[in-house]
Amino acid sequence: MRAFGTDKWLVIVLSLPTSNATVRTRVWRALKGLGCAVLRDGVYLLPAGRGLRQALRMYVEEVRQGGGSAFLLNVSSAAGEERAEFQGLFDRRAEYREVAEKIDAFKSGFASLDTVAGRRQLKALRRDLEAITAVDYFPDLTKEEVEDRLAEAETLFFASLSPGERRTVSGEIVPRERAAYLGRVWATRRHVWVDRLASAWLVRRFVDAEAHFVWLENPENCPPDAVGFDFDGAEFTHVGKHVTFEVLLAAFGLDKDPLLGRIAAVVHFLDAGGAAVAEAPGVEMVLSGLRRQCADDDALLARAMGVFDSMYAAGE
């Protein structure tokens, strides 16, 4: 979220109705949720902008209709000292530190967690962080530091679920010509899961319908003429914050397709964490069930192709 650089502020002055506890509680919680600074009892401050005026007007009307009094004032801070004092009322560093401590506690103890418990804790941490960033009107480097710390915790946790998991590499995603990948054998680690399944589906549906896949017990034994993906040293693997599916999308110029983008969001969340995606739990449940039913990775991919086909068709 961009930082506010404003000399203009909104002040809401309230006298909440004592006889209407419902309105009083709802408005108080709403102002807290907006991240208002308290100047004194009944007087709250926000920077002007980003739709905040409309939100406050709504609560002004609600208080008046509930039997209280409310006024919304426009205020300018003429002096730099006053502006700095106002901005200081929105300092979120202490809140970020609390989340950072929770992240560190998660990192030190996730080895004892199963997949479900680990995902639940990561989701809670992500929710806590997003709640702060939503009302961080003047963010500094603290925000980026805590976001990076959470991303690292997510990466470490998901890597722990798959021994031998590939490491992320840095650099640019190099564009590829589809014609150079026709009739090729593709190779990845065995016991495939979401990112590798989705990547294989993408290759077969959008790169080469006749692509053949081999599943490696040891990636070091990858055939020299095969196209490796999603392991250390593979031609296609994680780059920066992008999972292998997203790398393939960009490499083959498929990242402009919004339907593939929706699938990419699900794959990214299930493989690397990050912002929650509504469809992800359902996809994970279906793929988990198929994994238990299928005897090997060939059978699993054959069944998973239909899952990703359906996801793609659902967006059309």
C-alpha cells in the first residue's frame, strides 16, 4: 500500500448514544478497524484519502440515526512539526514487532507441526500481518522486513514437507520458443504434488500435447536430453518469488491468460504460501484424495489433468 504524504486530515467528533449499545459498539469497532488515531475521548483522526472520507460519513450518519451526535471535519496541518506529530500517531512498528515475534516462534517450532497445523498457523500469521498493513498509512522499512520474514518462514515450512525440495534461484525468467520443446521428454522429482502436477498439465495442454514425463528418484540422474523442471539445476524451477508453474507461464508467454493466472494463484498458495486463495482448500482436498487412490505418478497425473481442466473451464 502506498504511503500517505498529506497535509490534509479527517477528524471525526462523536458523542455516542448511551442508550444504544449496538450502535456504540459497532462504530467503536469500525473506527478501530480503520486504524483511527485517538486525539481524545470521542475525537478520532485519519489521513484524508483512499475512500476514508466516505467510510467516516457512513458512521457519522449511523451515530446520528442511533441518537448520538457526530461531525466530520477537514483539517490541514500547516506546520511540518504538526504533520510529523500527526503521522507519529499512526506508527505501527510495535504491532509489526509483535507479528515478527510470532513468526520467529513459528520458525523455531514448525518441525513438530503436521501440514494442517502448519498451514493454519501460517494463515493466522498472514491474516495478522494483512490487518496491520491495511491501516499502515505511513509504512516504512519495518513493513517490508516483516513481510520478508513471513515469506521466509513460509518457504522453510513448505520445503520441510518435501525432503530434497528444490531451492529458489534468482535472476530473470528467459522467454522460450514453444517449437523448441515439441517432442521432448520432461523430467521432475517423483511423488509429484501441486506445483509439479500443475506444471505437467500446463506443458501438455499449452506447450506439447504429446509431452512424455519421467519421475526421478534422484534428480541427479535426470536424462541429459530431458527438460528438467522443479528441482535444483532444472531448466525450469522456482525463480525469485515465482513457483515453477508461474515460471513456465512467463517463459512461454502464457502469463497474459487470466484463467491461467487464477490457477497460478492457487498453485502458488498451495506450494509456497502467501495470500490465501478461496479455491485452494478444495483443490488441495481433491488432489490429496487422488494421491491416495493412485498407484503411481503416471496415474496421478492422468487423474489430475481433469482437475486442472475443470479449473480452467470454470473461468471461461
